[in-house]
Amino acid sequence: MAYIPPHKRHSSTGNTSAPAPPPASLSRRFDQSLALDGPSRPRGRRPPSHQSSAMIDIAYAAQSTSLWCIAGGCPHPDNFRLEPYPCEAVERREGYRPLVLTIAGDPPSVESEEEPPPWAAIVTGIERDLLSSLVSARSELAPRIKISFVARIGKVFFRGEPSSCLESVRRVAYSESDIRGKVSKSFSTSLPNEHIQEFEQLEMAKLGFDFDSQSERYNIKLFNKTQAGSVITCKCKVAEGGGLEIYKIEQNKLRHLVVDISCVSKDLDLRLMLYSTEVSKTLDDVGKDGIKRLVSNAVIDPNVKGGLRWSLGKDSIDGTFSIIDVCHLKFKNFKNQNMRINFRYADRIHLKTSFGDVSNELFFKFLGVSRQLRDENFEPSSVLTTVQDAVKLIWNHFLGKNGGVEGEKCKEK
């Protein structure tokens, strides 16, 4: 007998002529999916559980939400598999290969004509959390606060003992319980070379994008020892004289919503994220001077990880600022009215652990959403439409398996 996920089951005792459940029921597997950060929390910065509160590299807003869900089919949980996935950076750092979700047997079942397409199901499924996160982030709007809604493609990595981790994934994938389970996971944005080559061959103009710019920069992430939990990112470019100059300082990056989506009918997975950053105008003269000295001490060296090095003792200033990590980035940017697509090469190193990696990545910034959030006449329904259009584009052209410019003809039903 074919497996019927809980959200599609109908009571045998109810009225058979009753209408189908409302669209919200389609999101059951999303609404009851993993909430990695638990219930709502009081306002303030919160570090992930594995990090010391003294140094927060990734911070979450007090009312943040973090979810995991499945899209692109309704496979039976018994067919779920967690398979080791080759990732050199993780293997060097952790000593083992991460796990990714795969489906045994036949490909995931094709949805019926009555079912919404995957991109619509994704947005419908996260609608409640998305709207509450948008409202929460919007309440913090200020001239110096920038709110961004972005998408990243890559792979959802699961961590832990394979059998117990698999049981957790199976338990929560189609759960009808109000109790949300937890699974240790992360998201890798490093893309295999074959996908990069495929994306480079896309005719972006046919997708409605114009070439915007090509750029190069260095990101230097600093920890402010005088302010617990304060992480500052200095975005730098090479000056005419050959050294570095700062063109933007950002701090207090907060994640409001993170949704990781295992796209079981595609080659790649998807992350949607809403976050806010403060474009710093509040650093005092002493702080600005210290940061400028730290950046000016950097030596550009293409032979070292991250592309920058410091002489002994020059990687901190007055016991106030110390360097967390460095990243050398090369961008190729495409843009239309509502989205910017960044093809980027990243060479990064975490100085405290000396672990580094080189990756090719693809980021999507939803410009239309950011613009709508700043509009006095904010319309949530309009934002949902903008997000759905963006997810549709990514699903059809950037996740593999019948993607590319003609990918829209190969519909997931």
C-alpha cells in the first residue's frame, strides 16, 4: 500500500464530501519540522549552544526561528538514508565526513496536479514563521540598521551518530506532534566544480538579469574584548598604494530566521535567511583608530590562507580588538529589480583554530524584500509573493537536475 504522509491523510469517519484541508495543512511537515533554537526567547543576543558567550561568531535575535524541512516530494520515512558526503574542510576540522539526506529506492513521488509546486509549498509552509520574523526584524528598523533576506544553495549537513541521527530525522519529517524535535545540523555553501561550471554557462540575460559588477575585497572579522558578544566585520578593498582601506564596518549581525530545506528531488539544498546588521556609526574615535591600525598592519600575501597575514603581535590592538577570521572574496554580480546574484570565490581562515578552506559559492539577495520592509505601507502578502517568485527561480534553475535556462519546462508537480 502506498505511503500517505500525515498531512495528506483523511479521516475514515468524517464526511467524505467535505472539502480538502486548507492550504495551511500543506505546511504541516514544515510547521512541525525541526526548531533548532527552541521556543521564543527574551530579547537579546544569543550564542549557539556550542559557543562561549564570551565570543559570539553567529548570533541569533531573541525571537529568532530556525527550521529544517523537506521539499520536492513525499518519500516514506523508511526510505530516508543519511549518507557520508565528501567535504574536505569538514573532514579536516572534525575528522569525519558529514551526513546528507538521501532517498533509497525510486525517486520521490511526483505530486498530483492538485498539489502546489514545490516553491509554493515551501513559502506556504514557512509563512507563519516568515511573517512573524519580518515583523520582528522590522520593529528594529533604524537609519543604521540594514535588514537582508537572502538565499544560499549548498548541502544540509547532519552531525552525530548515524543511526540515532537518522531516527530523529525520520521522527520529525512528517510529525503531527506539537513537540518539535532537534537534530544537530549545519549548512555548507561550498559548491562542487561541476555545478559552478553549469552555472557559468547560464545565459543570465534570459533569466532577466544584467551584469552588475565584478569586485574583490577582504573581510576581517574582529572580536571586541571590551563588549561581550560584539563581533565587528571590516569590509576592505585594496588601496591605490597597495595596502588595505576600510570602506564599511558592520557589527551586531543578528539572525532572525533560518530555514534549511533538504530538496530531495534536486542535487542541491536551499537555505533561506533573514538577518539584520548595524552599519557602524557608533564606534568612538579610540575604537575607530584601533581598527584602522589593525587593518593597516595587514600584509597582502596570496600564498597564505585568507590572503592576509600579520607580523607577530600585530594581530590585536591594545587588548581591545583581536582577529577572529579573514576571508578573501572575488565577486561577479548580476542584478534585476528584485534580486542580486553573487557568484563568489572565497578563501577564508579562522585564525584561532588555523582551519581554512577555499570554496565557490552562490548567494541570492532578495532586494525587493528589503525594499518592502522599509516601506511605510508594508504589505505582508506582497512580501510573500516576492519571496515565492525568488524561490521559484532558484528551484527551477540553480538546484540541479533539469535546471538551467530551460529548467522551468521540467516542472516538479
